[in-house]
Amino acid sequence: MTGVLPSVGDGYCYYILTDDCTYGSKYFQAGNMCFCSERSYLRNFPDDRPPACFLKVVMLDDSSTVTINIEILEPVHEETAVFLLAVSSHNERLNYFLERLSLEAALKATLGQKVMVEVDRQQFPGVIRYIGSIHKNTSSVLSPFFFGVELQGEGESRGRSDGSYHGTEYFKCKRNCGVFLPFNRVQFTPVPDNDYAKQKPKPDAEEVVPVKVGDAVSFYVDEALTKGIAMAVYREGSQWFVKVCPEEEGTTDIFREIPMDSVVKESLLSQSLFLPYEPDMGLGHPKQSKREISESGEDCESGNSSLEVNSMVQITLDKGNQVSGIIRWLGYLPQIRHKMAGVELDEDKGVTAGEWLGKYYFHCAPKRGLFVKLQSCQPDVRFQSSRNSDLNLMDYRDQEVLPQVLVNFPPLRNEAAVRVLRGQMKGIQGHCNSCYMDAALFSLFSCTSVLDSMLFKPFPLCDRNVQNILRDEIVNPLRKTGFVMARSVMHLREQLTEKGQCSSFTTAEKDPEEFLNLIMQQILGIEPLLKLQSGGQEEQDCYCYQIFMDKQEDLVVPDVQQLVEHSFLSSDLKLVEIPSCFIIQMPRFGKEYKMFSKIIPSLELDITDLLLDSPRECCVCGDVATLECSECFKDKMFAATGLKQFCSSCSKQVHSHYRRKAHKPTRLHVPEEFHSRSPRGSQQVPREKMELFAVLCIETSHYVSFVKYGPENEHWMFFDSMADRHGDENGFNIPVVTLCPEVAKYLDLPVAALALEQPRDMDGVAKRLFCDAYMYMYQSKKMALYK
């Protein structure tokens, strides 16, 4: 814990638990929040003597007073604590605290700010009308802060109030248009930049400029009167221009930029927009409502019925130029009878940020939004899996501008991970033996931030170009849209080839550890993830740990905990410090040989006994251990996991047995504060545990990955960057992300039952996780704060 004294007058210090803990019969999950008085804080952390190891705090959930090890307490400022307290799930609360980005956006939010909010698992636009507590007359020291949002657009009537909560009015809006939500269910859109602000006519300019966005206009082209609609109105110097979409045949939206004095405003009531007037299209009934048209199907739309929100599409603009994007909204705009699509483009070739006539229908970056007829949208051919087409793979080598996302996005967790990542053409698109890199990147960055320092820290040897590619072309697009094109990964591979002086990174098969060592050590120059010491010798640094061990006859179906302990013991290794990320390679050599046919994933890895000079617990009585015995570790009389260490009295008793008299226990270093503990066993030795967040697997020569996206045993997703393919030699791979809750069934099985399971009979992709594991990835969220 980093000591943070509350500012003068605050009166209280607030904390969040970074690990689970027990106190008597009570159990407190990581993510719980607590506080202590300023006076109590100063008493425990005086300037004239060493600080205390434990702090007496009051839990905010149940007001109970407990004593907690300061190592698992992380200070939280009051203005942050009120927002965190509104998140009911302790696990989610801790994740948002550690990831920071959403919290920072909540702290900067202001009244009147446009946002997207989650209601009934759907996203709707809205405006912040209230920020604060909605729990009155509470005796709690701290009340959670919620956002009062007025829903707009499609969200109207999807709310639950008119701005009131339990009889108290916090803001005013129409009935069922108001909601009160914690910050984690609010998406804070960035404030529009100056370029976008210029597009919006100012109030005093409306009297001067005769044409506004959405107006029907006429203009002359080659002496022929042409009609269209104003898509944008802007000024260059003293000259005003109108960007017009003409009413032309076909499904192409053509934009013309015309001086304002060459444009005449038309009435919108008697004309159909975007298409020429056709008597047989129902225009003789102008009073028919949009809803009636939509439900009756008499609007004779010839668009693609397969297209829906989040479909990837292509649109042909003037001069045959094509743009690509994602449909963010479908429906009918005011005074336009044709079904429209609001598209977020991949490039700055749009005219809006999701707004039409002053109302937001979706949100995107300025100049990335475009409203077009639905029939003008065609499915993006790059992402079609039809095998009857002769489409060619887009040649990424000829693309000078790669898709970048310059806004930083947090990792995806829980329902957000499922919503964004699941499906076909999701994850990272594989190409030309890239599966080792695709699987590693997806595992490290999709659902965790433990190594996000790689994306931002200015390391001494850091190659900024590689760092920018990794962050802006791979990680942020993955977290925002759930998809990364093959050409972005190829861009990174080309840089690795150049920087690593190895010509085969763009073409040859590699192993994940080769890629990770190159990018972490040689290119970015980040601090080694692991610091090891063997037998009192000099420290050794590494990024990935390879398990080395002799074949153990008694280990038929081991778990990762057992393998790590056996490996550390056989090599006489200790961890010098708690790692933030522990990447472990399984005992298999080459692509064929596996020491074990199955390995059980340890969802938690207890590294307490693997730490150098850390307090250890006697495996018999629970008191502080002073001796360790490597021979006892192999004794089947003891538990299958955990190194064997004892206090002096238990060691004497254990080694009095005739079979153990020849053992030679080694003395452990006991930290000073644990020398005078009494009574025996009254205070537990703190356990240091890491949580599993991803597993890389290999079958023959192809790498895939499993990623844990939530707290439950069922919360696993499976990623394959080359799950399917479109076309032959000139085709492309289709990456797929699927949920695989079936692995929980096997995680709960007794070892004996799991050993009897035939791989071919295991449900879904569970066999890949248990039988093909190549690399396990663990994280310590507590230590990630300091890395």
C-alpha cells in the first residue's frame, strides 16, 4: 500500500481491497471498500517510528470494524470512492479501479454532456442531467454517486423515471426517459474537437446562412437543374460551401461541394430524398407514417436484408471512391421516407459525429459519421465467408494508412467482452503463419491491463514506432471494435523483422516466447517480468519461465501449481519479488512431445512459498516456519501441493520418524516483524496469489488461446485467428471468438475422474485447454499498480 494521507479537513481515509481476506468468521472479497479516521491513520503511520503492518478500518458495506494487512489496501480519494461505491459487483469495482480510464472519464464528466448508456443490455444516447447521491437520510459515511441521464433518440421511453427517485426530484425530463446509473454503465463520449465545432452552425449564424444540414436544395450541373440534400455546411475563409448528396439513380451516394450562392433551398414536403421521384413508390400518400411504411413493407426498399447494426459495410462515393465502416444505427430520419443507415467510417471521410439536424442517433469521432440510404450499403467483401466468390484478399502491403484508434480503451470484461469480442471476424485476423503472435497478443491485451505499460511507458530502449503500432493499430482497435486486420499485425511483424535483425518474422513459424522476448527485451526494453535467485547466487532476469523437471511417476494429471513447485524445487529457485505477470511454459519440447497428456489449469497460483525471504507458514501447525525440507516435499505422507516448511518444534517432531532422520532441512529467513509472534497461530501469514487470465495452446503447428473474461469458472472464451478461410491462395483467414463455458465442467471434476476422460469425448473445445496447453499466463493486479 502506498501511504496517502487525506487532505486536511477530509476527516477520513478511504481504501479498496486488492485481495480477498478473512477476519474471524467474516470473508471480504477483493473490491470491498473501507475507511478509517484521519486520527487513526496518523496513529498507525507516525514519522518517528516504523509504520504498522495492519490497520483497523470500517467496512463500508456492513459497517463492521476489522483489522486488515496494509499490503492489500490501496488508498482511494473520496471523489473517486463515491463513484466506485455505486458499482455493486466487488470484482467489477476492483477492475475499474485498476484500469482507471473509465473512472477518469467519470471524474471529468459534466452536466449536459452527451453519453451512451446501457439499459436492458442495449446502448442508447443520452445527456447527463445529474451527478450525485440518490440515497437520502443515510447514516453511512459515504454515499455512492450515480449519473442521472435523460435518454434521447431510440432510448426515449426506455427509462424508468421522470428524473425522480423514491419521491425526490433530481432533474426533470419526460416520463420514462430518465435513468440513474453507476459510471460503469455510462460510456463517456469525447468532447467534440474544434473541427467538428466548426461544422455546427452557431446560433447567431443561422440568420445569415440560408441553408442548414438536412435541407433539400437545388443547383445546376451542366445547365441541368439537379436536386439533393445538404450533408454539411462549412466556411473556407469568407466563402460558404454546401456539401450536397444529389438525387441520382443507383445505390451510390455522390457528394458535390458547391458554393453557397449557387444553391437554392427547396421544400422538403413534396420531394423524395436521395432518389428521383417515382409514382409507384407510394409517394401519393405523404401522410403515411414512417412506422406504417416500415411495418407494411410498402416502401419497396431494395436494400440488403442481411445488414443490421454492427454489420461491416462498404459505400461507393463520388468518382468511384469506396469507404468502409460499421453500421451503428438503422431507422428513419425526419422528412426522409427511405430507411437510412448511420455508418461509422474507418477514415475521416464523413460529415458528422452521429448527429442529424441537431439530434444524435449514434456517437463516433468527428468526420467519421455518415448517413446514407440502407440500399447504398453493401456487405464488406473482405469479411464475407461465402466460398462461391472469387474475391481477393485486400493487399495490406499496398495500404499506406492502417486503421488506427488514437483514443485509449480499457480491456474488455464480463458482458462487454462478450458483446464486443464474440463472433466471426472477431479477434485478430491471422495471415501467413502469424498464429503464434495473434494468440499471444489476444491473450495479453483483450481482457487484462497487466502489461498495458508496454503501450505507454517511455522505456529507455523503447522503439516508439513499434509501441505506437502495438497500441494504436492492434490493442485499441481490438478493445474498441473486437477486430484487428491482418495487415496491422503484418505491419508489426515487418518492424520486428527490421529491429530484430531476423528476416523470417514476416513469413516463418515462430513460438510465442520468441516473439515476447524480442518485443519486450530487445525492442521495448521493458523491465524483466521475473527476477529469480538460485542457491544464493546472483539474480537472474527473464520474461517467460520454462518448467524443467524430471518425469514424476506419481504425477499423472498434475495442475500448474504442482508443476511450478516441482520445477522451482528441482532447480533450487526462488522469486526475488512478486511479479505482476508470470508467464509459464509447460514441460513439452517441440510440437510433438508432451510430458503429460493432461494438465489441470490452476485458476489461482499460490506463490507464497516460492518467494525469497518472505514469511512462510508451518505446513503442520500454521505458525511461522523457520525450516524448509526438500526431501519432505517428495514424501507422499504430505499434501500433493505446497512446499514443506516447518516451525522448529514441528520440524523436530516430523524428522524424529526413522524414515526422515536423514533429511537435511535448510533454515529460512524470517522477517523481523514475525520473530515475536504469539500466541501460536493467532495471526495468519499473508498468502500471495496470482490469478490465471489466459492459456496458449498448440496442436500440431497451430496456436490458439483461451482467455478468462470474468470471475466465474464458466467465463472463458476461445480464440482462433485462422478458424475458417475465404477463398484459396488469394483468399483470407476468418478469425473466430467463441464462448466455452464447458471447461468449467472439467475444472470441477476430481483428478481421478479427469484422468479417465477421453480427449475425443470432452465437450466443445475443452480438450484443447486440458490436453494442448503450451503457456499459462498469471497476473497480480496488486503488483500491476506499481509496474
